[in-house]
Amino acid sequence: MQILQRNYGLGDLVIIPFKCSTWAAGFLLLQRILIGLIPTFQVVITASFIDGAIAVHQGQLALSQIYPRLAVLVALVAYQRLIGSALDLANVRLGMGFQAKFRTAVTHKRVNVAYEHIENAETWDLMNRVTGEGENQIVQGFNSLLLLAGSVIRIAGLLFLLFHQVWWAAVIILVFFRSSVCPWNQGRASRL
């Protein structure tokens, strides 16, 4: 990995982790997308299970036909309980990739600094502060970006379900959300 002398932006929060540990970054990205979709799936699966249980109680469905719905619901709950450990392991692997590639590139940059800058105490102190925890900040930024994306997916999925079942409730929620939460509408919301 090579560190270039340029301004790094939001896109680099995604690119750099993939350069350091492709597997761990890809796993984290995929899991955060799935975690964002789980509430939507959970609502649909739970509704299907409840409908099946009511149909079994009324005699319209055999008891054996509800077991697949129950198995999917149990698998979904088990996934939610176990994925935290897998995400922790992927974050550790990502951190190791950063130490192996990013930290090595930063050290290589520091080795190539002109001698006059090494002797200057202020410059050396500045370099130590700037290069101290760079990889941790990038990992935290990457995880924050994934959490944000997962939250957007979760909200969009639930709004889709709500709009699909009760369209007028989704419209009311969107109107209240737009007028009270969105930062670009704060001035307008205070006038209402």
C-alpha cells in the first residue's frame, strides 16, 4: 500500500479498508447490509408465522406446515444473536490488516523524512501526533459509515413495508420526519 500526498475524503473510508483487508472489509459490508435488512425480513416472517398459527388453530392448515416458518424465524433470531461475535472477529482481522499494510506504509513515509525534520522537535512531535492512531480512526470511520448505511437500509425497508401495507401511515411518517428531523428543514420546522 502506498500513501499519496493528497486530501483523503469519504470515499477513501471505503477504499482503504478494502486495500488493507479485502475479506474483512467485504464481510463487514455484507453483514451490515444484512443487519439493515433483518427488521424488514423479521416483520414479514413473523406475520407469516402468526398467520400460519391462526390458520392451524382454525383447522385450515396442518401443524406440520407451520414448522418451516418457525424454523426460519428461529434461524433469524439465532443470526441476530451470533453475528455480533463474527463482526468483532472481522473488525480484529481488519485491524490486523491495517497494522500490516497501513502502519507499514506510514512507517515507510516516516523513514523517508529529511533529517532536518527529525532533528526539529516541533516537527517530530507533530508527526507523532498525526501518525499515532490513523488506522484506528479509519476503521472507526469505516464502521460508522457502515452503521449509517445499515440504518438507512433498515428505515427504507420498514417504510417500504409500511407503505405497501398502509400507505397513508408511511406518508404521514415521512411528512413528520421531513419537517422535524431533517437538518435542512430546521428553519422551516421552527416556523410551523
